Amino acid sequence: MILIYGNQELWESFPAEDFEKAVAAQDAFNRRFAETGELLGAYGTADAAQAKVVRVRDGVPAVTDGPYLETKEYLASWYLIDVEGEERALEIAAELPFASTCAVEVWPILHEAAGNTL
């Protein structure tokens, strides 16, 4: 799984024309790796202000606005890829157009959850 971190301030710092170009480059990246079969899915997340936190204490769920992050960056999007190994995953992550402006992480998926339909 490839994770991209950013924040609203970062997205708003792009001039409109540059942001459109960046999104087009990201779309081309998505098409390229979908065609190779390595990209299983690409998902953008809403702004952190729209996220909710669920905590269950003593069996009672509490839902609050959040997350209240101590960092300015939050999970902005994620990619599910299927590759032969870590080296290939790192190669693909390095080709992400936003890798030059955002933090990008690569996490191995240890197992598939029961009931997964992928």
C-alpha cells in the first residue's frame, strides 16, 4: 500500500493551473499502472476537517470530529498495488507525481481480510 500525506495548506499553495497539471499527471500515473495490472485501486481522502474519530470505551461508542492531529500532514490518498516485492513497490512510489511535494510511505499488506472482494 502506498500512502500520500499532505494538507489543505499544501493543496491551496498550488496555483490553479499547476494543480490541474499535477492532477493530470496523477491520472496518467494511475492509468499507466492500472494497465500493467499493478495498481488495484487509488483513493483520495476528504480533508481532515471532514473526518470523524470513533472510540469505544466500556462498550459505548463515542464519535467526535477529528482527527486532531499533532502534525500538519494527514493521509491524503492511498494506493493498493500488487507487485512482486518491496523494490518494485518503492520504484512505483518514487514515480508518484506528488512524491516531490508530499510525504509518501510504502507499507506491506500482511494478509487479506476475510470477506474481502478484491
